[in-house]
Amino acid sequence: MLDDIITNIHGKAIAFQDCFVLDSPFIISRPEEPFPNNVSDNSLCSPAGSEPYIEWSACFPTTALLLSEFGTFHTNDGFITYKEIKAPSHILDFDLSHKVTDIVLTDDGILFLIMGTVYKRESNQFFKLGPEYNLPETGITGIQSRLWCSSEYPVQSGGKLSTVAIWTPSEQYLGYDGNVFIKITDTTNLKRVLDLPMAASLSIGTVCYDSRPPEVSLLMACVGCSSSRVFYLSAYNEDRDLWVLRDFSLNAPPQGFMRMEFVYSASPSMLMWNKEMIYYSYKNNTINGFVIVSGLNQKLSEATRGSTIHQLESVIFSAKKAHCILSPFAIAVSLPCQDIYWNYFGNIVIKMKNNMMIFFKVEMKDAVELPEWEKESKSIVLYLNPSGNLYMLFINGSSIYREDYPLKTEMFSYIHSFQDICPYLVFKHSMDLNVYYLDMGDEVTFWAQIVYMENLGLSTDVEIYRPELLMQTTYVDYEIARGICTKNQTMKFYHKMDYSLEPNYTDALPSDITCIKHNFTTYKIPGYDGSTFVKTVEANFILWEVQGRSDYSYNSSMKQVGCLREAQTWISMLEEHENGTLDEIWGPQNYRSCFESELGPLGDLNQLYQILNHSGYNSLIWPTEYSGIYVFRVKIVDPNFSFCDLNTIFAVRTYGIVESPNIGKVAGFSILILSIFGGILVISYFRYVKIYRALIYVDPLPSHDQQDQTRKTAHELKKDQ
């Protein structure tokens, strides 16, 4: 199971004990993995004095890891229960096992970065990922998993997206399921592809997954590209195998890098930070700057009594009521120590090392301090609570326990005394799913409503990734009453492109994913649609008999259906593709309509038209002399009907026509049969009459001579019979 496990339970809002019960998230925990340990195994710990940090799965937030100087702890239920993860002493000695600098959760195990080398713990084994797995033996500076769940993203190539990024200062690798790792680039290639000076010194410092699932971003430092050291941002699209240099640059310190993470959005938006400051770049770097705390301090340390950033956390708000802090997204995940933690809502909590906390939201420029909650001496990390708050994990050696932190209550309480008010009163929308799939000809409609005080001029902003593929029509209406404005926006999305004239149909498609083909011997169509009419397939289609039967025909010629030029036929397609199969030689990739005129001769329009559609104007003709069973494969040839190669098999049974009987022949044959039968009856009658007459004249008391004569006569009669 690779899908999100947080499900919102929707229902009608009801009052229960004078409180309204709203929509609530429900979590299905991932099955527990064993990770057995032996008595001699070593604990996997961060270096002494390191701050604890937490990471959890993008698709399974309740599956998480906590790394501390006391060990690595794994949970499947959000730290209600947990177990320690250890390493065999014959593979990792005590010193190395206490130098873990980074951890990553994968679908089939855990990655550990130890002294520049990556190790992996699977359910029943622990091993090093080195050259035999196409990874460097040493020198690895970072590992990073996905922040957002991408299991539902449709990859154009039909493959899967990577699950982990691994890098050195000069090389970039991506990891896939099954311990497959691929080197995708190095700094020499990057300078050439991105058109940077070849004489410059380029190094890779931070790698993370981008706002869009197929993209991976690299934060690079270049010395020699300008007068001083500068940060550049490049992005690699796994789906399209494409490198781009983002419109981003930032003056860099003489040494070191900043951490970064991206927002889940159509337009790339990210946060970068070091121990003291947070830099934001929103909407493809059109909005950027440093986050200001309470409108005064650019450095967070100045607002938190000299402390530095330990952790930034995000949380899901499940409430339906709109507030300034809410936005129309869902579900959360995380990153490692001194990282930024946020969610699909973009709500962010910064935890400082002295346990002071600061709140802000993606696309906000200012942050606010939250009331102090715990003493500086406590060892704490923040963890996701899908119900709308945060968990605080308290760490005391190998003991971990959690408490709820009422984030919404604390934030509302703190900003209650401010004069600022939310610019809108209500914001609602109809987007209930994370992913909507559209085929050619399909469309999906959403609506969004925002209610605000008059003259504020608020609106709903919609951003589209790759607008050449997704068309949009928008309708907006207003309603103003008593100083309150209600703005309703209806958006319809659809794909509209004519592929019929494309010279290469396959390359022109946005996706070349083929539908999963099933071979059935016996298949019962499920009754989920019942007797409900789904839709009429209006596209043109062709068919052929899979057993090679050709004793059927078509009832219309090309001229009769109105062709403007000679149409494609099976004979013409076979002549063009002598070595191809029937399934390959004719389809959407080479279909040409005969109803579009072109220069040149018309051709022979008296040929049979071998293309069918739902109109029924052209149909099949069956032989009438006998019955038969035909097994056909049908295939859609319209290039603008579907991205999938649609075909299926069906059977037809025909019955020969029975001729009407000839009345004269039937009557004659009947008279003949009756005459024969009547003749037999007449002969039988006269024969038995003769026998009867012979018997009635016999004397009842005959003499011996008469008896002998009677016996002789009877014997002769029997003989005659």
C-alpha cells in the first residue's frame, strides 16, 4: 500500500453537547515491520551533544524515526509504541554506530548516513550501500527522501519516480525501489548543460524534491560565476529527463550552505534557512526576502534570546471553518534535524533550541512568537498530529513520551490582542481529492467561494503547471449585501488538442502510458454500474476477426458514407506495413479521416468502407447460408478520443436464414404419403375379410374327415399369411 493513510470523515455538522462536530481525520497505521535486534548489536546514535530530530514517511505519517544521541527509534503508530533500531556489531563497530548524521525512511527500510557512507537497515538485514549498488564508498554529504507523497503521480514514461536523493559535493544520485541507484549528473556536466563558466568552481550543497513531484532541485555554490560566491538553483525533471537553471541567485557566505524545502504547489515556492535566518522564495522567485519576526527582527536569534533554529514543524488543520491561517490543502510530512517542517496547508512552526516557538505560514512574510510552553532544559521535538494540533515528544534517554500541544488555541490566544483581523470571513471550495484524472474529452469543474468585507478586493488565485496541456475556463459572479461581498468562482479544466495531424502521434501525447492489458478466459463484468447508462463511445473504430474468418462484409461504400477521398482499408494498411501485425498496422497513430479533402485523385470510392462508429450507418453483413461464431477484436482509431490504446475482444453468433417452404411441394408430398397409407389400409382390409369369411362357414361339430380338412385349410391359410 503506497497511498496516503489519512482520510477525512465527512458528514453533516451536528451539535453534540452544545458543540459542533466537524469533519475529522482518520488514520490507518502501516503494518508493523519487525526489525529484530540481537543482544550484541550496537545502538545507532547521533554524535554526542547533537539535537534530536525526527523524520516520518511522506505517505505514512504515523511511520516515523527519531534520532538522538541515545539511539534511533522507529514507530508505526505515531510513537504510541516504538522500538530501537540497532546495527550488527560485526558490520558497524561502536565508534561508527555513534556517528549517524542523517536518516531517511524508504518503503522497504531505513538509510543511515555515517561518516560519508550510506548503510541500509531492512527488516532482517543491515548492509552498506557502496560501489556494488552504484554509490560512492565514501564522500557522501547528504541523503533526502520525499517531503510529499507522490504515489498517485502519473509518470509519462510509465515508470516510477525516485524515492531518495543522495549526493556528494560533485555528484548527484537518485534511488529507486529495490536498491537501485542511478547517477544522474556531476558538476562538470551541470556547468555544460546549464551554460555556466567551465572554469568556475561549482559544488552541490543541498538537494531536495521540488514543488512538483517529478522534479529534484539542487542548491549549488559557484565561485567564479560572479565577483563573489553565489547560490544557484537547478532542477531536474525525472519524467522528462530535463535540466533547467531556475531564475534564482543569492549572495552566499564564504563557506557553507543553507537548507531548503519546497512547498507542494504548481509554481515552485521554497524556504531556505540557516541557524539564524529563513529566506523565502515564492511563486517561482517572484516574491522573495527574509522572514521577519513580529515586524522587527530579521534574525530569529534576536527575537528568541540568542537561540538558534532546532526544528520547523507543520500541522494539519481539519476544521471546516475558515480562518486566516487555513488554506485549501491537506496532509503533512517532514525532514531531518534543523529542517523546515510544513504541510499541504503551508502552516509552519519554528522550534528554537531553547524551546521557544514561532509561527508563520507559507507566502507570509512575517512570523509571530507563540507563548512559552516548556523549560529550556527539556529535550523536545515536535511531531505531527492530524487532528489539528502538534505532538511534543519528550526524550529522556531511551524513554519517549508524547503530549498534545494546542497550537490553534495558543496562536489565537496570542494574536487576540492584535488589531489585525482576517481579511476574509469564509473560504470554501469543492476540491475533495488530491488527484483528479482526465482523459481526452473529459472535464472537471470546481468552485471556490470567498466572503469578505466590501472594498478589500480579494479573489481566488489558480496556478497551472504546464498550461499547454490543461485548458481552463473561469466564471466569476459577485453578490454584495450590507457591506459584505461574496465572490463565487467556477473553474472548468479540460484537455483540448487535435492530434490527428501530428507527424508523430506517440511523441505528441502528453503521456505515453499504456493501459494495463488483461487476458481473460472467463470474465464477469462487475455490476457496480448496474443498469446505469455510462456513455456512448462516439469515436471511430475498426475490427477484425481474430481467427482469420473473412466471410463477412460491410453494407456501405466509401461513396455512400460521403468520403471526400479514398479511405483507409485493411488491404491498404497491410500493403503499407507488410511485416506488422493487425494490432500494429492501424490505429490512432496513423488514422486519417476520409472526410477531409486533399489535393490529388479521389481514389476508388466504390470500395467498402471498413470503419464503424455509433451512428450505425455503416454495419456488418453476415452470410445467410449457414450459422457461425465470430471472435472480433475492436480498436478505437480516433486520435482525439483517449490517451490509452483502447481495444477489447467480443464474440458474435449468427444464424443462417431458413427458407419459407413451397406450398405445392408440401401438398404433393402430403398426398403421396396419405395415398400410400390409405392403400395399405385397403389391402389389409380385404385380406382380413377373406380370412374372416373362411372361418364363419366351418361346421361346429365336424367329422374326422372334415376336421382334417379344416386343419389342412387353416394350415394353408397360415402359410399364406
